[in-house]
Amino acid sequence: MDILFITGGAGFIGSNFINKLFEHTDEYHVINFDALYYCADQNNVLEKIRNSDKYQFIHGNLQSYDLLKYIFESNRITHIIHFAAQSHVQTSFTDSIQYTKDNILGTHNLLEVVRLHCPTLERFIHCSTD
């Protein structure tokens, strides 16, 4: 079975993607990886999906390279859909270093873990609103 690793899946766009995916198919196992920042909520994913054996939620930050490495070494991930990002413009002004770490370093960590620890990857899709 294909395993989708979805970052930011508790946010608005990511959770709607997961809900629609499960509405149309059951051929994937989904790992939803989210830091649960200000606008994210696990309840954005429908309860029947959250209770499914084809769904797993992992609370984490893309800056945690060791956690990402563990996840990718423990699972045969075939697809990545990368929605995760700090998108609140005010944060980019008030805490620009954290904003940069989350968006740029986080994406870099994800790409580096994939390069070194994910030989099964078939597709990487990066979705960005900023």
C-alpha cells in the first residue's frame, strides 16, 4: 500500500486535501505530520478518518531532523505532499527568524531526509501559499 506523508495536514488546505482524498479512495495510508500552530487543529480532519487504521497523526516540527529521519526509516513512504508553512504575514515581521526556520530550514530538512533515507519515494509535491 502506498504511504502518503502529508505535512501541514491539520491546517485548512492540508486537512481539506486529506478529507477529499479519503472521500474518493481508500488505497493510501496517510501520515499527517503537523506542528499544530495557531491555525491548525486535528479536528479539521474528519473524525471517521482520524479513527481509521489508514490514518496516523504525528505532532512534530520539520525542524526536528531526527524525528523526520526516524519516521522515514520506519515507513516505506511513497509520496510526500508538503503543505506545512508559517503563513501568517504578521509573524514574518515580528519573529522573522522563527518564520525563516520553519519555512526554509523545515523544507530543507524534509528534502535532506528524503534524499538520504527515502529510496521508495515516487513523488514529492510542494504546495505553497506564500
